Amino acid sequence: MPDGARALRRARDTAVVAAVALPLVTLVVQGVADEWRGPSLLPQRLGTRGFATAFDEGAGGALATSLAVALAATALALALGWPAARALGERRLRHPGLVLLVLGLPLLVPGYATGVGLTEWFVRLGLIDTLGGLVLAHLVVVLPYVVLALVGGFTPSLRQLEEQARTLGLTPARLLLLVTVPALRPALVTAVALGFLVSWGQYGLSLAVGLPTLPVVLLPYVRVDPEVAAALATLAIVPPLLALVATARLTRRPL
Amino acid sequence: MTGRARKRDREAGPSLAVWLALVPIVVLFGTAIAGAVRQSLDPGFGPGERPLGLGAWRELARDPTFGDALWFSLRTTLLATAISAVLALAASLALRHRGAAPRLLVSLPLPVPHLIVAVGAVLWLGPGGLVERAVGALPVDLVGDRAGAGVVLVYVVKEAPFLTVLLLAVLGRRLREREEVAATLGAGRWQRLRWVVLPAVAGPLALGSLVVAAFALGALEVPLAVGPNAPQTLAGYALQATQLDAFGGQATAAASLLVATALSLLLGLAALRLARSARA
């Protein structure tokens, strides 16, 4: 490749990386900028006011709630969705299209609509403003994604592999640990990451059902106090980036 | 597996397995929709026992701001979905023969929540934002503008990469083999694109675009963060109804959200038909 073309390509790649990375860097810088007045492109004074205010306003509790709900909803979705994904992946269903349609239906409905509808019953059942209620509400949108991500892993060849291992005398627990989970790893990691991220980013459902999560605490600050909004956004961006890196490393491909 | 075992599996095993996932969805989602319908018919507080009625629905039909919200939601949704789909198609065709690094870069916005992208848009593109400081005032207001350009921009930044990753998964080795077969039969570059590539990606692109449109139609956080105060989206209209009237507003909110739900389902039907005709 000629030097000019190589330089052009490098400049283009750098521009793309900058376009992706700069907004994230800006969030972090704005989060620690106690003073950043225009027209300056750099902050005049750095500090921790944004993070301090965020934690004073309940960021710690919201962070814990978001993490607990995302992990619990994903784990529950995995437990409930695993058998269905297996049946769908191994093509053992008479009407797979109908099952996929029912599973996919909640994804077509606005999260806030689902949340508003659920509050009607959650109030009566004492589930409103509770962690359990929020997990159940998130399950409505997390479960379809987890099942859809898992389906691709349950191929007929995996079933054959399991049957061979069973004939060699493996107990069900060892079969799961030594054969099924390793063979299923890419789909499993993607399903866990996807389930976690879908729950992590939920706003409408969480707002309707109660208990402030990180997005619910963040939104009122967006156009009011950029430093606090950026501090909260910085907190909110860490788990998704860790999920992306973990997915890329464990599956050798991005999400 | 023996034929008898397979038959037994089809008859007994899968039903229990599938119901384990379907029951929570049917119960939770079904009660949510039933709850929303009941709330939309709720007459609110008043003297004596009051029967369910269509008061909230009549109010929606009379309220011009609801019409504005409906139009604003549809316009931003369709625009964001169409732009994302076109960009994703172009990007996936450009990237399909490239290595893992460009694919990783494209997938970077995927895990970032919509609200965080909206925060970034406000910091960069809002009044007094970094772009304005660097190059001067922008010719159009992107944050808080009545046309909803900022809302569309945030959706495109988030959804074009999602659709690109989806299409890159479709544009795999098997499709390349079919293209090679077409090439040996004398098909040119544009003919291969028209008759081999586009039919293969049309179905997944339609279904992916449906997920994008359904999200954009009902999302609350992006319009609240970067959208105008008026007109609102359908979800924003619903939220405001509950804020203005904590009791009576619930019925209006539920009715407005059910309209968004119905639109979303209609879009779903259209996308399914498109995907099916592309496969045929």
C-alpha cells in the first residue's frame, strides 16, 4: 500500500476512534469539572462537586438498586428461559413462530405502558416500590432477549454431544459443567450481557413501578446541572463497558 | 435420538419447557395490558360509585396537544428508523470484509444506555455546548428544537450501530458463497447487490427496524432529555398527564400509552409482512 493511502487510512481510523471515544471522555471530564464556562474548551477548575451532589441525592442507593435488579432479572430470565431456548434451538416445537411471537410481544410495547399497566396490580399485591416488583417488571423485557440470545447456542449437535457424554457416564451436574456450559459459552455470555444491559438501561418501566434506579435519578439533572448529570452518567457507563469487554473476551466477538 | 424419543419430546417435553418462559410473560404482560385498559376506563374520583367509561378516550380525541404528540412521535420514529436503516445498510456493506477491530468500534455504542447518549448530545450540541464553543453557533438547534432533530439524532447514534451489527451477522460466509455463484454466472456488482444481497438482508433489516421503531415510539427518556417541551411524544404526554392530575391523569396517561402500543403493534404487523415477502 502506498504511504499516502496508508496515512489516509490511519487518519480515518483515528477519526473514527475519536468520534466514538470523545463523547465518553467528555462525560468523565464534565463530571469532575466544578467550573467549565464558555467559550473555553477546557474546564477552569476540577473538583468533586458533581459526584458529591450525586451521592447526596441518592446515587449510591440507585446504583445498588440498578445492579441488584439487573442481576436478579437476568438470573431469573436465564433460569426460566433456558428450557424454552433449548426447545426452540433444537427445533422440537410444533409452532415455534407462535412461541417467538408471544415472547417478542413485550418488546413492541412501550416500557412505560407496561409499567403503568403493572402498577394497577402491583399496588394491590404490595409489590409497588419494592425490589421484587421491579425485578418482575424488568423480567417482562429481559426474558425475551435472554431466550432469543440463547436459542442460537442450543443446536442439534450440542444435544448429540450431550448424549455421547451421558453414555460415557457423566452425571447431570458434571454434564452441565463440563459439556453444556462450555459449548454454550458464546450464546450464554451474550444472553447474560444482553439481559443485564436491557435492564440497566430501563427508564420508563422503572419510573412507573417505583424505586429509583440510576436512569431515574439521572434524568432530572440533564438540562439543569450538567456536572451532576455527567457524574451520574459516568457511574452509569461503567457496567455496560465492562459488559462489552467481558463479552468480547469471553466470546471473541463484540455483542 | 430414536424416532420414538423425538416424538415423545415433541408431545410432552417442550410444552413444559416452553410454558416455563411463556407463563411469566403471559401473566405479567397480560396483566400489564389489562391494567392499562382498565386504567384508561377509570372515571377517577367522584361522589358515589362511578361506572367505567370512555371519558379519557373522549378527552384524547378532543385535545389538540394529543394530536401534536401523536404526529411528533410518528414523525421522529419513522425518520430515526429510516435513517438508521439506510446508514446501517451502507455501513454493513462497507465493513463486511473488514476485520474484527472495525466491528468492535461499531458495536461500542450498543451497551451505552439511550439516556447516556442523550446526556452526551446535550453536552456537545446544546446551547453553549462544546460544538458551539469550537465552531460557533449551529445553524439549527439540536437540543430542545420543536422539529425533534436532537431526538432523531440520539436514536440514530444508538440504533444505526445496532442494525449494522445485526446485518453483519447476516452478511456471513454463506451469503458470500451465493454471491460467488452469481458472479460465476455473470452477475455484475450491482446485480449481485440487487438480486442476492438485498433480498437476504431485507427480512432481518425489517425486523430489526421494527424493534428500533417500537422503542422510539414509546421511549420516554430521550425526548425528556433532548426533546422540546412542546410538542411532546405520546409517552411524554402520558407522563405529563399524571403530573398535572395525580388521580384523573392516570386514565388519560393509560389511554395515550395504549395508542402508542396499538401503533407499535401495527408497525409490527407491517414489518412481519415485509420480512415474510422478502423470504418468499
